[in-house]
Amino acid sequence: MKTREQEAIELLAHVRVFETLGPKDLAQVAALTVPRTFDPAHVIFREGDQSDTCYIVRIGHARAIREHGDGRTLTLAHFGPGDIFGELAMFDDERRSATVETLDTVEAIALLGTDMRRLLREHSGLAVKLVISLGRRLREANERIARQSFQTVQSRVAGVLGQLVTQAQAEGAADRDVLVTITQADIAQLAGSSRESASRFLAVLERADVVTQGRGRVVVHDPAALERYVF
């Protein structure tokens, strides 16, 4: 039977932020982790809270949101197994920039920011590797934003659905008829479009038998067909 630390090492090895770390580095980080479990609809932290911990999802799903004064909620990102959130807590204790809440039961491992910063001070080589990984993520994010600025709503929505399908398949979903638990509003927000525009395109996909919509769910029958709409 695997130890808790061995399971943590395996999980960390699949997290993009830690992709430049070797086995010894991963073991040092894993030794700092603490398992955490959160119930569905639980707020893990709120926008404006102190950044003291980052989390890596092992099982379950969560989302990052921002709440406006007029009552609207903007979805910024979805997280599933292998995803990390709150990672800037590894480097400073600034206020949280968003609220993260669970969508179902979430099992995660937590890294206390003070522990991680101490490790980085003691092992400068590890710190350099993490900076390289974060730099890559920033570059990818900039490229994605630039690419999306030239994409149509249809292309962005199809891209979001494709990413969610890929995540579901990584969790064991089949090649076809992939269930994605998400609302139209969240799809629209992740795609940077209005709900009405996203809804119209989802209806086009439904008429083409690419997807079937339900309340808070989309079944993607033919994931490969989504690629025809992404450019």
C-alpha cells in the first residue's frame, strides 16, 4: 500500500507548476502537504482573504469566481484532478484575487505558504525551477489571451467544451458521449462571451447532434467534431 507521501509525490508530478522538479524535489514538497476534504458547495477561500495556502485537487471539482456588487457572479476557471489553485501563496501572502468554491466533494492536498517559502529559501535550485515553470504558464496564458482576442464566440465556446472534455477523459470518461457538468452561464463566462451568444451556438451544436444539453450539464457525443469550430 502506498504511503500518503508517495501518493502526494505522484499527484505533484502531474501538476504543471511542478513539472521541472525532479524526484528529490518532489519528495521535499510532498513532505509539506496536508490532505484536505471539502463538502460540495463549500467556499475554500474568498476574494480578499489572506493568501496562506495553495491546493492541488486529487478528486472532485471546484471553480474560481468573482462576485460583483450587483449580485452577478463571474466564473474565471474550473479545476479538476491534478489542477492547482491559490499557487501564488507559495511566494507571498497577498490577498486572494478570487473566491474558490467546490462543485462536488473535493479531496485535495494543501501546501502552507510559510512552509513552502521556507523550503524555497533553503533550496535555491528548487526555487529557480518553480520560477521557470511559472514563467511558462504565464507565457501560455498570454498566448491564449492573444489567440482568443481573434477568435469568434463559436470558436471560444467550442474550445472551452474541448478543454472540459479533455479533463473528463483524463478522469476516465469514454471517447464519446462525455458528460460535462457545467451551466451555460459558466461556459459563456469561461469563453468570454455573453450567455445569449453561447446559448445560440450550443443550440447549433445540439441540432448537429454534437451535444445534448440538460440542466447544468452537457453531453458531448462527438468530441472530435468540436475541432471543426475551433480556429
